[in-house]
Amino acid sequence: MKHLISTAVLILLISAFGCSDQKDYGNFVEGLSYLDKRPVRIEIEDGKIKSVVSIKRLSDPGSNIYISPGLIDNQVNGFMGVSFVDTRDELTHEGISLITTSLWEKGVTSYFPTLTTNDHQIYLKNLALLAAAKEDPVLLGSIPGFHLEGPYISPVDGFRGAHPLIHVRKPDWEEFMELYEASKENILQISLAPEVEGAMDFIRKCSDIKSVVGLAHHNGTTEEITGAIDLGARLAIHLGNGLANTINRHRNPLWAQLADDRMSIGMICDGIHLLPEQIRVFYRAKGPERIIMTSDVSALGGMPVGKYLNDIGDTLEITPEGAIIYPAQQVLAGSAQDLSTGVGHVMEVTGCSLAEAIRMASTNAARLYGLDDRGELKPGMRADIILFTMEDFNMDIKKTIVAGETVYSTLD
Ligand SMILES: [Zn+2]
């Protein structure tokens, strides 16, 4: 851990000093557009996109490098050994920086630190830390806000997932307002179960603030789900996960959330959390306009294969296949893959285009959360741009530009 954090500091120093000559004033970047695979040149000025122009051919005509907006991940629980809800109380600014700079290397230019069900005091401390990190100029605005997943979820085994029962509670607006204040009003999403006592009142109140309501870890009836959507709930969190293994074939939360066009769905496309046929069916039901791909990546994301002790002393294992399992119960314990894995996987199993995959991994999230300055390559938007190859459905990030600054590059 100590070693990781010193690495983070080093990365920060490199990005702070190494990029000082790359303000990208009047800079250009080229690639094959993710929309139609035609060559484009983008001019960057003062951290924003100044122009996007079609060109006859790239400067290197043999290049197979695509260009697209940076990925936006609304659900990052941690990465590189750092957790946003470490019960040992060890989250630090350096840890947040390490996650941010490591995600840049994966093409993720914006992400929502996600705090799962936990103790009130840890929430307060970590939200305050995150609110400070959000304003850190070195992190270039890559954290637009935070996602609170829980603690107002189902206490029932299976639906609760890996959220600790001891911290699950009923919706409490006063408590939430304390957390919202600690976050400096930056909780952009609150995800809860619609069937728990007080949930409907809570959702109604959320319409007064800028938080999007997601439904997560629940066993809501069709009436409860529809009622929540009527009151403004807009996203089914990681559909198909956070659900008990044994459910009623008719009366379960999947159908109502899939059937209602007002609701978008979050989908974990790491190749492990959902079967290919599930992804195909979800994609057909919702279409690329109502899917937000999410990594749900855990603190063990980005770490090598092996066994690790988590913060409460349980042994977790990253398998060679890339799954994180809790061997004692043989269940999944979060995802090990960042969002770039999902882009290739969703294309492979649904046959969707690169344009649709990027829409699901960037544009849709920006629109849902009102982040009007990102998620597309258009003049006036933040210059959050990635260059990458796509071979055998493997997205390989070559260069990442955040707010006009090159923060990662394997190119000359
Ligand atoms: Zn979850």
C-alpha cells in the first residue's frame, strides 16, 4: 500500500511538471472518428475542443488509431488497492489521486467515486476528502461528483449482495442531508431500494436536489418500481446483479425495470457479472440510448492475480480469468475490470458499433447527470479525448487527454 501511494505521488509529480509544456494551446490531435471511422482532426484550445474537422487522410495514413470522448464511469468503488469505503479509515488524498491517474491510463477521464453501504462517520470523512479532491486542479476535473450506493437498500440476503448488513438502514433524509453537505452537494447519484419503508418519500425529496435516483440491491414489486419511476428514479443499477440467485420467474425486479422506457439501466460488461445472452437481451430491450455501461470496479481492480486480505480480514482472490471471488462462499466480490474492458466486450456480444459502445460508456452518463461539458467530441466541450486501437475487441488506450492536457501516452 505504502509503495502504491509513493507511486501515486511520483505520477502526480510527473504530470504536474512533465505536462507544463503541453497546455495544448492551438494543439491538434488526429484519429479515426469513433462515429464513422473517418479521419478527423481536433483542435484544442484552453482545455476545450475548438474544432472538429474531417480530413482526407491522417498524417500517418496507415494508422488504425480511433479517437473518441473519454470514458465516463458512474460506479468506481476503488482501484489499485485503494477503496472509497475502507473501514480501516485509510482513504487519503494520495489514494484518490492514484485511482484517478490510474484510470486515465485506462481511458476513463471522468468517474464517480462510489461509496457503498457503510458507517455514517466513514461516509462523512470520506465525502469531505472527496469533495476536496474534486477541486484539486491536478486532477483536472475528472471527478464530477459521487455516487452513494446504499445504505438504504434491501437487508435481505442475495439482494443485499456484499453490502454489510450491520450498516444497512432505512432511508433517512436528515442523515442524507448531512452526507450531502459533507460532499459539498456533490452526490450526483443516490441508489436505494424502492420497497423499504420511507423510500418513496425519500425519492420525492430528491427531486429538489441535483441527485439522480438509482434503484439498487432491491426486490421491488412492479408497483413499487413504477411508483419510484413516477417520482423520478431514472437508473436501474447494475441490472442483473444485486439480485438473489433464486427469484420468482414472473414477479421479480428485472421485468418492470426492463419494460419501462423511462428507466435506463446500468450494465457491468466485464465478461463475468453477466452472461453474453443477458447482455444481448438487455441491449435489445433498452437499446444503446438507455444503457449506461459501468465497471463497478473494486479496490482490487488493477491489481495482479493472487490472494488479498480485505479491510475486514476476509481473503479475496483475483483469478487468472479476472474475477474477484470470496473463496469462503464462492461468490463474486466486485469487478476487477475497468470500463475499457466493457467497451470491447459489449461490441463482441451484441454486435453493436463502436459509436454505440462509446455512447453507452460515455455520452449517456454525461447526459443523465447533466454533465453538459463532456461525453461528446464537439466544439466548446472539455477536451477529454482518448486515442486507442481496437483489435479483437480489445480496447488498447494509446493516449489520454483530460481538459486539454496529455496525461497518458504511449505514442511518440
Ligand atoms: Zn451494487
